[in-house]
Amino acid sequence: MSEAGARRRDRRVYSRAHPVVFALLGAARRRDVVKVGRTVVVSGAEEYRTALTRVPLDRAAAGTTGGAVRELGGGGGLFDEEGGEHRGSRRAVAEGLGAAGVERLRPVWREVLDRRLAPLAAGGSVDLVPLARELAGATVCALLASAAPPQTVAEAAGAAAAAAVRAELPGLRSPFAARRAAGAAARLASLLGGEGGLPAVLAVAGVNTTVAAVPRAVAWCAGAGWWEYAEADGTRAALVSELLRATAPSPVLPRVAAADARLGGCPVRRGDRLVLVARHAVLADRRPPDVRDPAPPELAQLVFGAGGHACPGARLARAQLDDVLAALAPYRPAVVRTRVDRKAALPGWRSVVLRAGR
């Protein structure tokens, strides 16, 4: 496969799992800001950053990340908090996911990698999706000091996110969607010791972004033949940044304006729904990953949000993908089979099977 082939394959996670949404967002990307009725689609990098840092947002509005947290978890989940409460939660999360916290967690996911990748050395195959799921579950359980089985927690977090997304989708949907979403969230909370709120939110966010990002990034790296960049310490960091930018694991952020504002000359009214397209803001749809000429850091970082809405797990995500690529590079693996996940909350693969190339 070629770099262009790797890009075409990655687009399948959108075109096959979410074809209508993918087409609509693609049509809107020609302008930095497009307003249709009370919905504002934001695709430009500066407008995206402004929406997150300068436009007051209703953190608990229905149909937003914070709204889902409050509805399913009872509140207190970082994404639905305001002011000092939000800053306090961010500080608590940052302590666990800062440089020292990441180094403390690193042996946890490295043990999963060593064990899960062992079949490659014997000529066998490895499916990256269950590997990423266990890696994410083990990391979350260690972060939360939970004794629950990592794979069970990861599966519950995936089910809770998928159910919540289905409950919020417009158009025809099951009358039991909201009940199923609440049930999935309750099961996850029970696994974490009966706690909803922040622990459940960290589990959902950590598991779903990891399971979406890692297999897509590795599949792209293998398809483009970039294992020499993954193996070299001097180029792997740039490769990690470019792959995360290009895959944009959380491609769309739904938000609601809490006050009147302007974005790129477009008037925004209080209560307008903001569809912030991270995938477009970081040019993932137009600029393929390029280790030799990577995107500027301030652009690439937007895949993790901005300002007070920046993802506190960015350092962890980069460290995990760095270790995954470094562990795989000596095998020069090739992708022998893929299958799109049509039910997951985030665009991703249901299966990515690798076999050593040498």
C-alpha cells in the first residue's frame, strides 16, 4: 500500500460507519463558519479556537458532551461543570495525568503491549482493537485505583458511550435508547465502585479515544510504510503528532452557546448549537500526515481542544501511541484485515489484524 492508499483506507471509518454525517460535514468544510438555522458549523482553525476560548458555552446543554455527562452520570463530570468547580476537577485530573502521572502509569500499558504483541515474534497475528481496549482499560483502572477487570471496564465504557451517542442522534431512533444509555452508564458506575461523575467520565473518555485512535494510527503507519520513522527516537514524536492530527479521534465537538457572540463574522445567538469540527480545524481532511514537514504545534494541538476546553489526557495519549509504535516498529507489521466498527461512539475499526513483515 502507499501513503495515498493508507489515507483512503482510513476514510472508510467515516464513509462506512457514518456516511450521512460525513457527507454533510464535507459539504460544510468549504467555509470556516456556516450557519443553518440555529446550528453553526465551525471548520476553520482560528474560529474553532475562538469558539472554545472566547465564546461562553452552556456546559450542561442537551446534546453536548456535558449534557450527556449530567444526564447519565448525575453531574460532577468535568465536562458539565462551571467556574471554580470545573477548575478544581481539571487540577485533580491534571495531577494524575501530568508528567509524573504518565510515568507512573507507563508500566501498566507496557505490560499489555509486551504480552499482546508476543505472537508477532512467532509469526502469528495480532488484532489491534482488543489490544487497545485492554491497554485503555488497564490504564483507566490504574488511574482510578480500581480493582475491576480492565477489559470489562473497557467494554462497559465503550457500551456507555455508544448508547449515549445513539440516544442523541437526530431522526428515528428506538424509544428505549435513553433507557439503554442510562443502563449502560449505571453498569459502568457499578464496576467502578458505584461511582458516577468524574471516574465514569474519565473511563469513557480514556477508553473510547484510545480504542478509536491507536488502531487507526497504526493502520495508517503500516499502510504508508513509515516504520523507520516509528523506530527512530528522533522522528517518532513528530509521527505521533501527525497521526493524531490526521486521525482526529474526537472529530466533532457538540456545544451550545451560552451568550451572543461572533465567529468569523457570523453572528451566534445564545442557545445556538455549535458543531465544532476538529477534523477540519486541524486540516485532517486536506493535509495528510507528513513527518518531514509536520503541521505547526499550535495547529496539531487543536485535536485536543484549546484553553479551558483542552483535553487533560493529551500527554497520556501521545505517550501511549509513542510506546505502541516503538513496540511494533521492529516487526515492520502489515495490515492483513480490517473491519469498520459501525456502532462505536467514535469513528474507528472493529478489527485491525497485523502480521509481522519480517
